[in-house]
Amino acid sequence: MSVVDVIRRRTVTVAHERRAGITVVDGFQVEGTPVTANILAHVQPASSKDMRNAPEGQLQEETRAFWSESVLLVADRMTVDNIQFVVQRVMPWNVIDGWNKAIAVEIDDVIP
């Protein structure tokens, strides 16, 4: 069984939310409407290497690594088992072409 087959067999449905950009209407700043969609992703606790690469001040245990064929961006929100995470870092995953790896921290743990 290939790596791709193993990863795909262990994917879960994740609620993915992307915040739209801020626009200016009649001189006022208006928040864009967030877009939510379900995507398939492989989720697991972040490794110690991922933790070392996390942004300063956000080295909590509530950090997860997400692998997905969907495009992931920094600041995207992911919901797994009713726990919300915000993406802090995204990188291409070179093991499988076209997949991305994202490191996300639980929103309660994000320092404002």
C-alpha cells in the first residue's frame, strides 16, 4: 500500500473557514464574509520538529499538523471534533505532490 493510500484512508472531514479580505465602502472598513467548506485532511498532534518551527509564544501542546490536498493559507480556521484551530504555518509536503502541510494551534491558546 502506498503512502498516498495510507494517508487517504485516515483522512477526516474538517470544517475549513477562510476569512474574506477587508474592503472599504463609503470610507468605512467592512469585514468580508467568511467562507466555510468541508475538506478532507489527515490530522495528528504536531511533532517536536513542528513545535520548534511554531511562531514564538505559541508552543502549546494543543498544536496539530494538518495534511490536505486542499489549498490552506495562514489564518484559515479548521474545526475538528468541535475544537477550532487557526493555521500558523503552511508548507508544501514534498512526500506527495500537490499536498500541503499546515501547523495550527487551538484558538483558545492563540495569544492576541
